[in-house]
Amino acid sequence: MQSAHSSFLATAAGNFLGHTPSWYKLSIAGFLVFNPLLLWTLGPFATGWALVAEFIFTLALALKCYPLQPGGLLALQAIALGLSSPSAVLDEVAANLEVLLLLIFMVAGIYFMKQMLLAVFAKVLLRVRSKLLLSLLFCLLGALLSAFLDALTVTAVLISVATGFFAVYHRVVSGKHPEADHDHSDDDGIAEAPSREDLDHFRAFLRSLLMHGAVGTALGGVTTMVGEPQNLLIANVMGWDFVEFFLEMSHVTVPAFLAGFATLVVVETAKWCGHGQPLPERVRQILQDYDTAASARRGRAELLAIGVQAVVALLLVISLAFHLAAPGLIGLMIVVLQTSLNGVTEEHQLGEAFRDVMPFTALLVTFFAVVAVIEQQHLFTPVLEYVFTFEPAVQPAMLFLANGLLSSISDNVFVATVYINAVTEQFNAGAFDREHYETLAVAINTGTNLPSVATPNGQAAFLFLLTSALAPVIRLSYGRMVLLALPYTVVLTAVGLAAVLFYGG
């Protein structure tokens, strides 16, 4: 009986530990032991900061283990230690309900557009042979759409397109080498010879293209009041309409926008930080052959389905641009229209569309638990107090840097909420005039949007890309994502800081 009990415990322990590297398991176990000791010796403030650092560690190793499990254990421990509470986590979830609905329904809606998206983007990819021009197109597309739509929606489109391209390559190459010894193939099932080099280059090409598009969502999202959730929050607090918001931010956002595209040209030309890899000719030919064959055998029913998807996509753009409803509800409308008009009526067909996004939605809830710790332990309060020790002319620049740093390790919407409310309290108390108040609001908004491209957790769109099913396929790790974004981080932070300092002075 005891032997059976021991066997059960051993099996349970094995299932709990999984197949992640031993050093990673030990790290997480160490955190779970270290945090109570830290709380006992240094108190909740230091423990809260340690928990934030540990959660970032789990994100950094997303390709080793999906962050939901270790991040979730840290979130549960935070509640058990009293650093947060279930009600505080629920409040954060309620405050971000629109984001969760957006993820669940909009990503599913994009899933049912994949035929149309692949057909359209395949034409663009195959006809534009210059990697530089293609990168500019993706970045510009991300910027323009994010200025009026939602960055997560745009990122979902980019992920869907890249996934479709890789799936085509994988399927065709695997089929061309049926005689390959799969015991010596790489972990995607594609034989190492002769396509391993093409595969590596294709992955690098997709990584760079996706990052240019993702950075484009940040460049465009900061410019308008509807581009990011925190923009709308700040506009409402300040009483700015669409045009006023654009003009107030333009001192910073226009130079940053231009600098971002200049950075793209430089990194693509110089091939820095993982950029500049063109589409391999063999891969281009494979995609060209597939597109030609797919076009030739495309029947009336498929053409009609693509037409329906195109019309519904246009309706999506109009609905989001004019904010006819919350983005998540618009996404649900898109799901209903596309499935009903294209005859997708079985439950398992619908379930497939929600499969990839649900782990990220769960991860985001655990992230809100960490945000609740930040709020309950007032981890960011000393930063604001330090900023207000400087001269008024320097305060906007310091606030820009502080918001950028904190947004890179936390949630930029949360950071913007905390600091715009704190600054508003100071203004209402008569600490400074309206002009300085507006300057600080500009610094908060641009600080939470521009330097936060430094890390995946700084932007929801970046985190969505990092934790997508596509990321391990193209080897897009946390570190590689930081490296790809590094030139943008340096330039956007420097240009934004200079503009805020000049504007604030």
C-alpha cells in the first residue's frame, strides 16, 4: 500500500515538474522559498519588487516553459503571503475586461479571415522583393492601423499571416522530401539537408518582419487618443478631443514616428540586431508555386468565402475606426458573421479558433495579479515622489523616463493610470498651473508608449506575439525580441526624451 502511495507521489511530482530544464525548476522552487523569507526579513515592499522581477524571469524563459504555470504559482504565492488579495485581482480583471474580451473574440475573428489574409499578403510578399521595402510596408501598415484600430488586432493579423506562410513552407518542404530520414530531421519535421539553412533564414526573415510590424503598432498607437487604452484614459482626464490630443502629443510623437522609420532603414541596411535577412529564394519559389497552384484550383465556393471575409474585414475596420462598440464585442460580431455566412456551424470548428488565444488570456489574468501586488504595495509611489523633487522644467523628462522604465517591467496602461491620477491630484491641490499639467500628461503618455518597446511585457501586443504559438516555431525568444527591439528602444527613448525636455522647458 505504501509502495503504491509512493509511486503515486512520484508520478504526481514528475507531472508537476514536467520536462523543463532542471535549473529552471530549481529557480522557480527557489523563488517560492525565497519570497516568504524575504517578506519576513525585509517586508512586503522589497518582496513585491522581487516578485515582479521573478515574474519577468518567467516571461524571459517562455520558450522553455509557458509562463502561465510558473507565473501562476508566483501569483498564488503573492495572494497567500498577503501581498495582494483575490478581490484586488478581480478588480484588475474587471478594469481590463475589454482587453480580455478583445483577445478572446477578436483573435477568433481574425482566425476566420485567414484565407483572405493569406491570399492578399502572399501577393504582397511575392511581388515586393526588397526586404527593406517590405519591412517599411509592414511597419507603416502597423502604424496606420494602430492609430485608429487596436494594436492587439493588428498583431493578431500579422501573426495569422506569418503562421500561414510558415505552414505553407513546412507542408510543401516536408512533402518534397518523403524519403528523408526523420530521425535526423530538425524538430519541425523538416530534413536538415538540404533545407536547414533555408529554414533558419526564413525564421530570421519572419522574426524581423513581425518585429517591424509590432514596433509600427507602438509608433502609430501613441499618436491618437484611440491608439492605446491609456491614450483614451489620459484624453478623458485632460478633456482633449481627437484633434487636440494629436496636436498636444505631436511635439513628441511626430519626431518619434519619423525616427522610428529612419531606424528601420538603418538596421535593415546594416543588418543589425537580427534584422536585414531577406526571404530566401528557394522559400520564395515554394511560396510562389503554392500561391499559383492555390489560385488555379480555387473554386467558386472558396472565392465566395474569401469575398465574404473581405467584406466582413471592411466592416471590422469601419466598426473599430468609428468605435461603434467595445472592440471585444465587435470581434464577437465578426465571429458570428463569418461563421454563419461561410457555413461554419459545428462546435469543434469554432473551438479551433479559440484554442491559441486562451492560454495567453489566462496568462494575462496572472499578470493582473502581479499588477495588483504593485498597486497594493505602492511599489511605484517612491518614483513619483522622487520625480517631484526636481525643478519643474526637468520634471516632464524625468517622468518620461520613469514611466518608460516602469512600463517596461509592468503594464503601460496601469502605469499611465497611476501617474495621471497622481499628477491630477497634485494639479487640483494647486501644486502647478494648467500648462505644466498638460506637459506632464504628454510625458506620461509618450513615456508609457515609446520606451516600453524595450521588453515584451512593456506592450500587450509584444507579449501576445512572444507567447503565441508562432513564437517557438520561428525561435522568437524573450531575449531575441529585446535584441530586435533594441535599436528602436534607444532611438525612440532618446528622441522622445529630447522632445519632452525641449517641450517641457
